[in-house]
Amino acid sequence: MLFLNGTSLTPASFILNGIPGLEEVHLWISFPPCTMYSIAITGNFGLMYLIDSEEALHRPMYIFLALLSFTDVLMCTSTLPNTLCILWFNLKEIDFKACLAQMFFVHTFTGMESGVLMLMALDCYVAICYPLHYATILTDAVIAKAGLLTFLRGVVLVIPFAFLTKRLPYCRGNVIPHTYCDHMSVAKISCGNVRINAVYGLMVALLIGGFDILCITISYTMILRAVVSLSSADAQQKALSTCTAHICAIVITYVPAFFTFFTHRFGGHTIPPHIHIIMANLYLLMPPTMNLIVYGVKTKQIRENVVRFLLKGKDSSHNI
């Protein structure tokens, strides 16, 4: 239902239509994201608890990892419960203000995800290039300020999305061919001029994603220069292994993100809608799920502390 708000038509609610063309198999499609979400929530909370409880992990690298896990949980929780309601129970209606709120949280947390990966790249740079000053440069106060600034950057840049979307007239209807309220997905069903939305969305992507990727690239360029200058092959291998998990996390995060971003703007007529929607959901689910596996496999300290924690729990249960 639509109502007149000033001079523009503003819907009381939107209808999130799920995955276009695959409505009959929504139930079957729901199992992989439900499984991934369960793994992401359980694993990331477990990782945060492990880092908090083990004093050996109270180091900048693992604090940033805990911040990444926290961001992952918020990012996937901003959409997945609502998506599963659509796929399981056909509950497609979402209030207009709730849609704007979801849009804000989705883009804020994805921006924060990118920012935390950038901070982790800087952490690797300091650890390898300035090992003797690592503890004095990355103090708890510096880490806290960096995390807060990353969050505030996303909030300040994403807030205008809500105002730009709210001002649009929706005289074509209120059905969104998506599983959650993404900025451009909502804007595209408007009958107004969405050029400002598209330009500002591109600007935010450059200010957040572009800036973060530039910092990551510079950090790893300096890291490679430092590694090459090491005389020992073992030292080179040890230095590179420090950042291997982080490089994998960057790939897992940015590849589906770039696909989603560019198909929204340049591939709308060449890529089937259901492929785009599925990738948009994987973009929010893959990092929270895969980062756990990557850091669990690639980080020796995480593996050892998980094993120690499990053995401690096993011994406690035997004593009872």
C-alpha cells in the first residue's frame, strides 16, 4: 500500500520478493545459507571467547581478529534472519523504516569489514617492518581509536543513503526483487531520478573500499620489500606466513563484493537476476564463515589454543 507524503509517493512497506525465478525452490535454497549462518555465529562467538579468555592471544593481531569476528556476526545477522523468513515462511513484507534501517546496518557493517581488513594489513606491516617497536606503536589505546574511527567512518558515509532513498517517489510499486534492502536495489524500483544515489554510492565505495584497498596494497608492497631484503629463506617464509591468513580473508571478502557492486551498475542486463541475488547473499555470508576456517587452519596459535581449550574442557568433564 502507498500513501502520499508531501509531493512524493512513499510506501508504507516494501515486498522483498526473494530470489526471482526460483520462488518454487526457496525452501531448498535456504539450507546452505542457514548452515553457513549457523557456522558463522557459533564459530565467531567461539573465536571471540577464546581470544578473550586466553592471555597468550591478547595481542594486536588477535584483537583485530576478534573485531573482525564481531563485525562478521553483525554483518550477516543484519540480513540472514530476514532472508530465512522469506525463504521458509514466505514473509516478504518489511516496513519502510525497517527497510531503511536494514540498509544502513548492511552498508555500515560491510564498510567496517573492509576497514578492519585494512587495519589488519597495517598490523602485518608494523609487525614485519618495525618488529622492535610493534608493542609501542600498536597499543590498546591506538587499537581502540582505530576501531572506533573505522566504525564512525562507515556511519557518517552511509547515513545519507537513507535520506537519498527516502526522498524518491515509488509510483511503480513496492516490490523489491531481492532478499534484503540494499541501497541500489531499493532505489531502482523508484520512478524518480536515481543518478544522485548511483553517484553517491560509487563515491562511498571509492572512499571506503578504494581507500582500504589502496592502504592494503601499499602495506603489502612494503612488506614484500622488507621480506625480500631478509637474508635467510626461513626468515622470509616465517614473515610471509604471518600474513597468509589475512591475504586469504581479503580475497574472500573483496571478490564477491566487487562482483555484487559492479553487476548492480554495469551488468544488470547480462547477468540473470537470480545469480546476482545469490552472489549478494554470499557476499555477506562467505567472509563470516570462511574467515573462521582460514584463520583456524593458517594460524598456529589459534590451532594450538583451540586444542588446549578442548582438552581442558575434556579433562574437566572427566573430573566431574
